[in-house]
Amino acid sequence: MRKLLLALLLIGSPAFAVQPDEILPDPALEARARAISANLRCPVCQGETIDDSNAPISRDLRLAVRQRLLAGDDDTEVVDYIVNRYGEFVLFMPRAQGSSLILWLAGPAMLLMGAGVAYATTRKRATAAEPETLTETDKTRLADLLKK
């Protein structure tokens, strides 16, 4: 029973692809590398971080991040290096600048346009539902029709 429980726990736990030969000896640098890697997407797997992916390109990215940290780059310089080499696609949270600014603004703009259309539609229905006042001629004609 214990073996089965252990096997289930191991299956359910995340499998990190960082190999022991990639881990930096300095714990502070390794922590920075892990923090940077958490925001970088595997170009092959697309839904995994480079730390979670077993793809060879993810290993290359992990090694590049660690090499840049060992070279003395700060976190922003490391991310800039990776983005310059692989493009904005590798960022889980793309920067709100340039062409991606359109994507950042498209969602709120569509929401505002939808709210405007909904408001205009409900206003149109509300004014259409208001009863029109009858003229005296119409009232007389209506009364005659109802008598018959």
C-alpha cells in the first residue's frame, strides 16, 4: 500500500527538467536563474516553462540564462538577451510595447465597444417600448371600434 501511495505521489508531482549539471553552485544565482526561468516559455512546448520542459532548446535556454548570470548580467539584461535571440514569444508575459501593445489594448477596447453596443441597444429598446400618445381623432376612432 505504501509503494502504491508513493508511486501516486511521484506521478502527481511536477517533474522539473533542470539537470544536476545545470545547477549553479551559488544558491543565490541559482535562485535568480529559477526566477527568470519561471517567466520564460519553451519555444517547442509552448505551455511549459523552460525549467519544466525536457526539450533540447529549453536546456539551451536554461544554460544561456545561467551563463549570462555568471557573466554578471542583471535579471533584465538576461531576459533582454534571451528575447533578442528568440523573440518576445518566449515571454509568458509579453512586454506592453511596440506591436504587442495592440494586443494589450485590444481586450479593454473590445470590452468598452461591447458595453457601448449593449447600452445603445437597451436604450433603443427602452425608447421603442414607450407608449405613444393618441390624438383625439385616434381616441374617437378607437372608441368606435371597441363599441362594435
